[in-house]
Amino acid sequence: MDMQALLKIAARGGLKQDVEISSSHLAADMGISQQTAARKLKKLEDEGFITRDVLSKGQTIRITSEGEEKLGVIYRELSTVFGAEETTLAICGTVTTGMGEGKYYMGMTGYKNQFKEKLGFAPYPGTLNIKLRGAEDLSARQSLSGLPGTHIEGFKEENRTFGSVKCFSAEVEGINGAVVMPKRTHHAPDTLEVISETHIRSQLKLEDGDKVCVRIRIG
């Protein structure tokens, strides 16, 4: 994978949206020929790290979840090398009862095995749902969409396709877990879902309407 080319695309906004980037623009950014830049884009596309849509007057490019995960790995490695302090984001809201979907999905082997491998724990079958109220908390939740996280692959089971999930390691009142952001969800953007190997709600004796804060590790 060409990390430099991927970084240049991210710097132009390709993590959050489709951006117009020609091979000549990428060539200028990297100090290489247009032909070499075109080959790099083709390779990134073939490897599944970007998607491209060819238009009548150019092309748009967007970094895929796989590409985002690779950037996140490099970011964390560099943070370790240069001794960067852990960066956290605090989001607060009130506990709310979900629709029971979390229990179903968290119990699926296709997800559970990946959570154990990538997050270090097998989740309790269910999610803690937190309703966000304040403007700052809603903005912080939205910012997670553009940040690299841990990527859980989608899969097929019994003729059904299950989507990918982006995760961030997190802590709720001293209990370690992770914020999960499914690619497909029925939840509104003002809801935050948290998983853990323990039943957070009973462990903390939480009831609907109780205020709770989540400390999310983003770097």
C-alpha cells in the first residue's frame, strides 16, 4: 500500500467525503509524474483502500473503511514512537432503552470473534444506549465519523449480509469497553452505543434517564 498517497488524499478531505482529486493534483502534491500518480491511485483502488467515481470532467475519490483503518494503525504507531500522550474525547448523555438489536448482533459469532481479536474482549450480548442532549456532545459524536477507529469487517451468514462496524476503545465510569458505530443502524445520530465484556447497566445500577459520561480514546 502507498501510505504517502493515502495520506495526501486524507489531507484533501477524502476521509469524510468524496473529493475531486486528479492524478495531476496528486502528482503535484507528491512531487512525482502524473503517470506514476495514476498508477498509485489504481493500486490503492485495487487494494480496496479508496473508491473512485469517474466523472465527465475528472474523478472523485474517497477513502474506504479499510483505508481509514490503515491510517489509524499508522497514527497509533507514530504516537507511540514520538511519545504522544493518549488523546480522549468525553461525551455525556442519558441512559435510554434500545430496541434489543444490540443483544442480537453482539451475540453473533461473526462480530464476537472480531471484537475479541481486535478489542481484546468478547462483548456482553447487548449495548448501553446513551441519548445525547447537549450541542457539544452531539458535535463530538459527529466528529467520530471522520476519525480512524478499529474496523470490524462485515460478513454473510444464512443468506444475510451484516455490515461493518467502526469502534473506539472507551471507558464508562471506570468500566472498559468500546463505542460502536455500525455502518447500518436504526439509531439516530444522537444515540451513542457502548459495549463491554460486562453488563454496564447492571454493574453501575443505571436506569433510564440517568446521566453518564463516556471517555473515548481517539489517539
